[in-house]
Amino acid sequence: MKKLVSIVIPAFNEEENLITIIDRIEKVFECLGYNFEIIIVDDGSSDNTINNLKNEIANKHHLYFIEFSRNFGHQAALMAGLNNANGDCVISMDADLQHPPEMLTQMLQKWEEGYEVVYTRRLPDPSLPFKKRKFSELFYKLLNSLSDVEIESGTADFRLLDKIVVKNLNQFKEMDPFVRGLVKLVGFKQFAIDYIPAERFKGSSKYSLAKMRRLALHGVTSLSIKPLYTAVYLGFFFSFLSLLYIPYILFAFYEGTEVSGWASLIMTVVFFGGLQLIILGFLGIYLGKMFMQAKNRPNYIIRSTNIK
Ligand code: UDP
Ligand code: MG
């Protein structure tokens, strides 16, 4: 009995890429001894993604789609794929061919060797815009210093998960899952493969800088409550500093020496105003997450699918 491999591909306005990626995946599997299914999750595209897909399905028995009722985001689409995949392992990848389908062979080989998670690490890509590269570097630094779960630089959502890992991930009932973090969190035997990402095949990136910023903040606050502790430590630190400074001012006052003040006063006010807002903001984010979680709304809504 051949093993079944599920490929999950979130797609948001990827009409120009889908047919090509399906073709390339089929080619790869021609030389491998597996059964496979491709599950495309249409994340509320406004172009022809879903129509093209439905046309393809007519003559491809291994092709499945899940159509969302609107755009719910990449992570939600990924989870929908994991929730509905039946494979002995599930491989997630992007629709834009930046994740070379030819790497599947190597990933499957590692899986056969007994690794339950085979994830990939993107090597720094010199052709990426400087702003995005720096942001990505900063993203992982910040994420790791503020979080309990270490996420290696360059890991994206291109990975193979054994069905036992998928089963465990599917049990996480959290709002807005940050899949990258959850995969680290569940443990299991993990193996990393380095690769050089290809250029996006067609179309433009669906991740604006604003979306990346949101993902970064979300990554930190959904994996740990370290920022709250940091706030407490900062509080102690500055209280201690002020304890040293207050006697100095009192002494100067007593001596009658004039303590000049405007510049330092404004600086302190501005600095601590900012610091307090940041801390308040973090508190707010955690509170907001509790609010959203309490409502227990679904992470995505499916309009139609051909998965039974
Ligand atoms: N994507 C999605 N929903 C979104 C944004 C992106 O399903 O709201 C998909 C997109 O179609 C692609 C993958 O997520 O398959 C990664 O997006 P993209 O290639 O635009 O990100 P980048 O590689 O530029 O970081
Ligand atoms: Mg891409």
C-alpha cells in the first residue's frame, strides 16, 4: 500500500501561478512511489483563482480545493489545509513557486528516515529588497528575545509534518494560530533543510510591510507572555534609578544650588510617556486576545469544497 502525501497550498489571488505549481508537483511525484493529493485553499481571492481551480478539478482526481467565504489570512488558510488533509504526511508550501517543489523529494526522504517534522530554512536572499531583508532579520531577533519558543531565522511555512504532528496541531483551538510557533511548540523529531528561495513566479507579494508587522507582533504575543515580565523588570529598573536620583536632587535643593530642569524634564516625560504607552499597548494586546478567544469564533469560514 503506497503512502499518501498531502500538499497544502494557501492561495490568495494566485491565478497565474496555480496551474504551474500543480504541474511541477505532479512532475515531482511521477518519479516517487507515493500517492498524493493537492489541497489548494483559496483565501478569498478576487481574481480567477477558484474558477481556474474548478476547471482543473474536472480531470484531476488528486486535486482538492477549499474556498473561503472571504480573505482570512495565510495562517488561517494553512490551518484549514491541515484540518482537512488525510495524508500520512502533510507538506505546506506557497503558491508562488518560491518554495521549489523539487525539494519535496529530499523532504520525503528525511521523513522516511524517521523525522516527524522536516522544516526549511531560507538562506539570506541577496535579491530581496534591502528593507524586507533587514525587517526579516529584525523580526526573528525580536521574536526570539521576547518569546519562549525559539524560531530560527528564515523558517517560513514550507515544511513537512507527519500525520501525528498534524493530529496534535489540529487540537490547538486558539484564535489566530501562529503556525510556525506551534510547530516548534509541539516538539517531535525535527530536521532543517537550507535552501535558496526562487523568485516569485508571477504576481506580487501578498504580504505588505504592514501585514508583516502585524504577524511579528502576533508571533510574539501568541507564543509567550514575556513582554509582560519585561514591563515589570523595566519598572523595577527605573524605580531603582530614581531612588538614586531623588537624594541627589534633595541634596542640591538643600544646598541651595539651582537645579536646572526644562530639558531633562521634557526628556523624561517624553521617554516615560512612550514607554508607558508601549507597555499599556502590550497589555491591551493580551486583553484583546482574551476577548477574541472568549468569543470562540471560527478562524475561517468555508463557502465550498470538494473534500468529502
Ligand atoms: N496568502 C494567503 N492569504 C493572504 C496572504 C497570502 O493565502 O492573505 C498566501 C499567498 O497566496 C502565498 C503565501 O500565502 O501562497 C505566501 O504569500 P506571499 O508569497 O505573497 O508572501 P511572501 O513570499 O512575499 O512573504
Ligand atoms: Mg512568496
